Amino acid sequence: VVGLAWVAYYYLSVRVAPGSGDAAGGPAFLANLKRWNYGIGFGLALLGLVISAVGIYGVMAYSVSQRTREIGVRMALGATRSNVVGMVMLKASALVAVGLVIGTGVAWTLSGTASRFLFKLEHHDLRAFAIALATLAIAALIASAIPARRAAAVQAAPASVRVRERGAPRRPPRWR
């Protein structure tokens, strides 16, 4: 995501003067090549953001599905929908905060290596880190809101009762 902010900034800063290129590939060709490279970088950074949001959604959806009975009991005991949404979003926020702290530490440590390979990237670019953290946090919370809303829609009675599968025995068989 740091790359997303960096590429967007430099993609928008590339300007080509009309008629500045020649048939052999002068400055206009180089500027278009830079734009192409920035566009590819932007696309890859956006793909990384989408993959991380889908992963967070999957983890939170799985967590909510495992806690359906607990949520049903809470709803039966009087918890409101906003309490359930708050509970799920609090867990999601804690997971996101831990991930952002660890990821920021690793990215901060490895930014020296990345600055050797990427043009005009400062060693510790605070603006890029801030944009990346904000973007990831917003994407993570949006991805967590969908399972939180699904958890709030759990009905108290069916979720708190263990339903026997069709055709399953009432008791486990005794082995003699």
C-alpha cells in the first residue's frame, strides 16, 4: 500500500509537453514509459489491497460463523444489535491494530532495501507510511463491517439451539 500512495503521487506528477517527442522515442516516449510503469505499480498495489481486504473478510466471517451460538445466546439474554456489531468490530479492530503494528515495523525496517530499487523513494517516507496505514485501516474496517452486520442479524432462538442433522442418530452408538 505504500507503493500505492507512491505510484499515485508520481503518476500524477509526470507531464508531457505536446510535440516534445520525436519518431525515435524522445522525452515523450520516456514519459509515457514512466506512466506505464506507474500504472502497473498502481495496479499491483491495488491488487494487494484487495487481496488483504478479502483475507480480513474471510477471517472475520469465519470467526462470526464459529461464534453464532454465542451471539444467539447473547441476543436471547438481551444484547442489542449494536452491542453485537460493537463486539465483532472490537475484535476486528484489535486484529487490525496488531497487524498494522507488525506490518509497519517490518516495512520500516525493510524500507532501506526498497529505497535502493525504487526511484525517488525516501528511506523513511512518513507521508507514504501514514497514507498506507490509513488506507489499510479503512479497508480492513470496511471488510469487517460485513460480517459484523451478518452477526447482528442472528436470530436468538435458532442459533442457541443445537440442531440435529437429518438422519443423524440421537446418541452415539455404544461399542461393546
